[in-house]
Amino acid sequence: MTTGRPSGSADAVESAAAAFVQARWAGRALPGFPGTPPADLAGGYAIQDRAIGLWPDRVAGWKVGYISPDRRDGSGDDRVVGPIFAAEVWPQPPGGTRDVPVFVGGFAAVEAEFVFRLAADAPADRVQWSARDALALVAALHIGIETAGSPLATINVLGPTVVVSDFGNNAGLVLGPEIPGWRELPEAGLVCETFIEGVSVGRGGAASVPGGLGEALAFALARCARRGHPLKAGDLVTTGAATGIHDILAGQQALIRFGAWGELRCRAVAATARTPSLPGSPP
């Protein structure tokens, strides 16, 4: 789907952001990117920022995803960020399974995550962070499941600029318990394994995150500050897919085992339209 507008124009940004937001709110898939895909990450973030403004919920945290070297642009970024909204942070039911919505006909996956929760606001004007300084802001480290999802089935195929456009390809976070004493634990000991319908689909852990968990957090702090979204006390930051990105379909269940730190379960269910309808949404 193309509009003929230049990908970086204000009209193109507005149109793409509105299309993604309306499709997400309606729980429906998109047949293609709404317009011309952005040429670079800056263009993608312009759409994301506008979409954040249109979404009727507060940002409760940020997902971080890694960009493989062959898919990077000239910005120097090796990761992307996307918002996690408050209504899409789901506590894990004790001993139970969390239902998570997926866009039928779109993209849906689960990712094992190690999740930081911040203890303090980051200085709004600080745009450079080391991993050490970033970790000093942390209150706790949790286990979690990111539900990666988009109304656009080809979001990952089209690449990082499009991933950024649609909330970083995030659809929610199943938040598990804290890892006690995490600062004293070697990252190599923070391991996990993902199962879909009882079949192991990936193993890994904190050591699988390029540069380590602190580098992922440092990137989120810096990138968000440069965009005018400095991180706040209580914000959650997912650090990257520790066992890979694993496709899931409505009706399927995922189990992620984090060794001594517990396990999380979720069930994919078909997304439905939310109410009330957003202003400007098609009937």
C-alpha cells in the first residue's frame, strides 16, 4: 500500500502513525506498510513518536531489540527501542497462564526477557550512558516474556526502520518475579529456555544479549533521552530476546523456564477490537 507521499513528510508520518494505531486498536491486520517505508531509523522514530501521541495510554517502559550489522543504517545505532504501554504490562498469575492478544494475519512472537525496573528518574539532558552508570539506576531485575506483535505480518522482513515505526514491534510484556541478588550473579548463570506447545524452540540467557544486559539498558536510556522521552522511576526495560524470536499463533501456548528463577506461561488469543473506538477510526 502506497500513498505517494515522501516517506519523511509530515503527512506521511501522520498517515502511517494513524494507520498503525487504528489497526492495533481494532485488533486487525494491515495488508502492507501504510505508505512508503521510512528510509532510516530517524524516519521510523518520527512515526513512532506520533503514534505514541495518538495512543490513549501512558508509556510504562521500553523494549530493546538488537539490529544485526547487515541491517543497520548510518546512525550508528545497533539496537531499536519501542514503547510498552501500562495496559499491556501483565503480571504472571501465580502458577497460571496469562492470555496475550495476537494480531491474526499480522506478526506475533514471544521472546524470553530479562527486565530491568528503574529506581530513579534518569536526568532528562543526559544522552550518553555507560553500562555501569545505567545499572546504578536499577531497582530490580525481573524475568519476563515480551509479546512481539504488529498488525503488519512483514514487519521484520521490511527491516528495523519499519520495526521502529510500529512501536518497535511490541505488543506487551508478561512480567514475572524479581531475581534476588542479581547484582552478584554472573550473567552466564542467568539462563532460560523457550517452549512452544511443549517443544523446545530456543535456549539462551543474559549472556546471549550482545554486550550484556547493562549495554541494552544504556542504549535505551540514551536513545530515549535524545528523543525527549527520558526514562522515569518505575519504568520497565526489556533487554533483548534471550533465546531468539519465536513465532506463535492464536491458540498456542508458550512456556519459558528461567532455571532457579522460575517459569512463565502464556497463551496466544486472537486480538479483538477495543472500545470505545478511537477518533478517526474507520467504521
